[in-house]
Amino acid sequence: MIFTFSGTGNSQWAAEQLAIHLFDQIVSISDLRSLPDLQHEKQIGLVFPVYAWGLPEPVLSFVKKLTVPQCYTFAVCTCGEEAGLTMRTLNRIFPIDSAYSLIMPNNYILGSDLEEESVIRQKIQEASFRLQTIAREIEEHHHHYQVHEGSMKWFKSKLIHFGFIHFACSVKPFYTTDACNGCGLCAQHCPAKAIVLVNQKPVWHDPCFQCLRCLHHCPQAAIQYGKNTEKKGRYRLQSYLSK
């Protein structure tokens, strides 16, 4: 069984590729209403994005509740470049036999704009090949720690991640432009259930995971986060897979 959490779709796609190769099933952490019975599982995996060099809040909350039987465990984290101490933090709560970081397109546009299209496509192609290798190693129950932690990992995963969780996840900067047509897709697909429609316009409330799914997946590109995102691109993984 592969548990996954995904904001903009990178981790969902990675989990789907692994599931195909491993003939396994995917369970979305965001959709769970109760913990599944894992007693008969031969292997249990986690696939999730790195948020500010750390674990996303829903993943952290989930693994704290999880009772894992004696079986092979693995985790794959998607990131733009570095994972910091994310996997070491996870291992203290959810012991893992193999851990991998997977470089995917960086879409955290609150910091910087999207990468060039050629870079995005190259990252996806390389990730596809790497997932095949990861799947073979998982199938053979290898024990690996193949995680690109990067430099200043303690500072990033402890101090910067703390600031991200406690100060950067504010919903106040969210707003919509006149392009919003009230379709409601943002509210329907928000993994935190942090969006409601008021007079056919989205209104955000805490808690927000700052996954940016609403911003990137808005069909009208009407959702903004402060003035900083108005001239930046939007990331839809499927648009790069279909060509």
C-alpha cells in the first residue's frame, strides 16, 4: 500500500508510477476518514512533497497515528532540489527501510517563478527513469538512503521550516481577480478543506497547508497570493505529460 499526499500533483504522479511498477494501490492521506488495516500488507510506502525542507503537516499528523506492522517500508519525497532533514525526521516517527528524494519541477511561486519549460520537461523525464529504478529496488526490498539533503540542512529543516509552519502559511494574502467565475473547483479540491464559497467567490480560512493547489489549478488563473504571484506562471503537471 502506498500512502500519498500531493498538492500540485508531483507526488501523486510519482506514487502512480510506483504503483504501476509495483502492482500496488494508492491511498490519499487527504481522503482518509479512518486508518486502514495494515496487518496483511507486505510493504508500506509514503510519497509526499517536501515543504520548506520538512514534512507537510498532514503527512506528519498521519504518520504519528499510524501503527505499522513488521513489513518493508519505504518513502519517496519530491522536491525542487534539496530535501534537507525531511527523511531523517520521518524516520524517527515512521521507521523506513529505504528513503529516496526525487527531483521534480519547482512550483513554489511564492518564492520564485516557474522554471523554463525545457527544464521542467527534463526534470519530469529524469524523474520517470529514476522511479523505474526506485521501483525495482523497492520490489527487491533493498535498504537504501538516497536522499539529497543539501547544504545547511539543519538550519533549513529546523529554523526555516519552523518559520514556514508558524508564520508563512497565512491565508490572508489569498484573493481572486475579476477573472474568477465562481466554478468552485478550488473549494472542491482543497486538501485542507480551507476554502468555502461565499457569494460564488472563494474565501480562505485556517488551517492552510500552503500546497498552492488552488492557485495553480484555477482554470481562470484568477487566484493570487499577494501581488507577487500576478505575473508568475502556473504549474499543471498534466500539460507537460500530454505533449
